Amino acid sequence: MAGAKTDLPAATPPATPWGAPAGLRVAPGDAAAGRSERIIDRLHGLHPKLIDLSLGRLQRCLDALGNPERRLPPVIHVAGTNGKGSTCAFLRAVAEAAGQRVHAYTSPHLVRFHERIRLAGTLVEEEMLAAALEEVEAANGGLPITVFEITTAVAFLLFSRVPADLLVLEVGLGGRFDATNVVDRPAACAIASVSMDHTDFLGDTLGAIAGEKAGIIKPGVPVATGLQAPEALAVIEREAARQGAPLLARGAAWAVRLDAAGLDYRDAQGSLRLPPPGLPGPHQADNAGIALAALRAWGPAWLDEAAMARGVAAATWPARMQRLGGRLAAALPLGWELWLDGGHNAGAGLALAEAVRAWDDRPLHLVVGMKKSKAVAEFLAPLLPRAASVWAVAEPGQHLAVPPEEIVAASGGVARVGPRVADALAGVRGAPGRVLVCGSLYLAGEVLKADGTLPA
């Protein structure tokens, strides 16, 4: 559509001042991860900015490596503000339920860097990761490149060498200028819920942010999307039309309904009755539907109803309404439950509030720790009316943590200072209830370590 007007912003990649958050490092003190940790630390010196969204530096590095991004298994590329990780989890679970070997590239990690790269179903081993890091570092030749770009090159190199049937590829930030967007012909694309987040990089309107997410859409490649605000959906629709990409939008091309017995899913190919999603919360029906729509649009021979049923029920994803049962959970009184979610923006707050609606049978206690730059009050607003108590925390190892006092202020004085998660757990009182720790994936990583519940 030559000359068609689009809401995509001008092609000027945003950037941010340099910094080296723990979220891009291997877990400190992990003896098995020492070599890769040292290499990643060294790589931080190659570029003066931690985030500098563009494709040129990575493409140059990939060219030097012989373009491994062109030798990948079929790719499903997933963007979105909230739900893209869960969508990836459903995609992987369905394919693995069908007996397929699945690569996955996701971010951020929660405890160990190795969580980001899954090779044919297994997290990358330390020796393989370290060797690939050194190989890519040598190919890059000391030229400027961000850590995320170079580790994306590492992932593509490994994905090109280990046989698999599918690569589930999650966008790191945005989409159009994200390092993962060098893959020019995926089998399908998916865009999960778009909401306000990372406004310093992606724009300060929902339309601008949706434009960045829609940047993964490729000519003629089907793109599935779920529930979207009208402003975001309009941008996605226009970009899909401009690219000649079939758009599979919820409500137009597919529908899903969750009840106590499971999921009803339907599209032009027919109706499916599936078990309840393995990931709890009503919002997961949307993410499961996006995954199914993308898979059915691609249409691999191995996809059948039995695999979809087993996969939807088996999907897991750490720190997404995850019930904990380790050391921290054991510190609670008998009959209490401890839950963890990494949601950290206004859209996630709404989804969590809807998820805990089903918990009216016992008191809910919130333990909240957040990252600086996040809209704390907007995240808390839908949750506060449902909480019997609210605790503001910041763990010592939590990257860029908001001081607990600021969370108290954002809550209108409702929250109390923990100041740590263990303090908050010791302070909850009353009838057996549920404790939900939420607000930050960086906090989630610290909680998983303290609980002894590590992603595998």
C-alpha cells in the first residue's frame, strides 16, 4: 500500500545511559557459571549504553559468524507488553506435547542467565554457553555492541547448530528495533497485550508503543493477537494490512472462553474443547488463545487436538502466578499459601486484580517491590481494594529497587514497610490467607533464590 499512512513512528532507535543491571548477568557466586559470568561482565565494556535499540551492530556480527540467523528451525516471533512470556510458554508446551524439539529464547532471566536459552527443550549448559560467548566475542572483534545483541547472536549460533523443530523467539524490548527482529521470515508472529511500559524507549502513547510491537510483522506472515485496546489494535491492523500479513485478532478471527471446566477455543478451522490452562489466572486464556491461533495459522503437520489439549494444560512459566513451596513458604503459618508474580506495570496490575478475584475465600496479603521508572501507583490501584494488608519491600540484591517508603506513598499510606520479604511474611497475621509477592521480575528472582525454587 504505497503512500499509506501508518502510526509507526520515525525510524530513530531510542537509547539509554549505560548501566549494567543484575538482570543481564549470570547469578553471582554460581560456581558452575563462573566462566560465562566473567565473559558477560567483560562484554559490558563494548558499548557505552546498555540499551541502544537498532539492528546494524548485530547484523554485522551475524555476518561475521556466517549468518546463523538464516539457518534456524521454523520461528514463531512473539512481542507484547504483558503476556508474551506466557504465550511463549504455551507455544513451547503444545509443541513439546506433540513430541517436537523446541528451542526458546526468552528474557529476562530470573536467577541464572542460562534460563534465556533453551536448546531442544533443555537449558543451555555452562560449557556450551561460555564457548559460544567466546566465539561470538571473537567474531565481533571488539566493535561496539550491546550485551543483549551479542547474547542474541550467541543464541542464534547455538540454535543453528542444535537440531530442533521450532524456535519460540521472544522479543526483548519493543519489536521493530529489537535484536530478535533480524529474523526476516518467521513461520508466524504473535503480539500479546500492549500497554504502557518502557515509555522512555518506545513512546508515550499506546499507539506509539503498539507501533514498535507491530514492527515484528513481516510481509505475508500470519500474525495472531489477543485482546487489545482499540488504539493499539488499530495500529496493528494498519501495519498488518501494509505488510499483506493475515491478521488473526481475537473477536474477529478467533474466540476463546474460560470456565471452570476448561477452555472453549474456536476459529475458522473449527472448535476445540481444552483443559484449563496450566498457568493460573483468567488472563491466561488470552495468551493460550494467541498461541493456538499462531500455531494453527502456521499449520505444521504435527499439530493436533490432543497435543493442544496436553500442552495448554502442561504449560508452566516461573513467576507468573506461581505457587511456592520452599523455604519462604515454610516460614508461613500452617494453612497459608505463598504465591509469586513478576507483573510490574499498570496492565499487569489489572490482570492480577482479576486473577485474585477468585481468592475471595480467604484474606489476601500483598508484598510489593518494584523497579525504579515503573508506575507504582498505577500498578497498585486495582490491587489495593482486594488486599487485607500491603507490605512494601526491597531485597538487597534487587536491581534498581524502589525504596519501600516510595511504595507506601504511592499506596496512599495503605502499605507498611517490610522492609524485606521475610519481614513481611513474619508480619502477616490472622486467619489462614494467601500472600502474593509481586511488582518486579528482579524481586521475583530474589524470592525464588530465597525460597530455593529455581527455574529449570
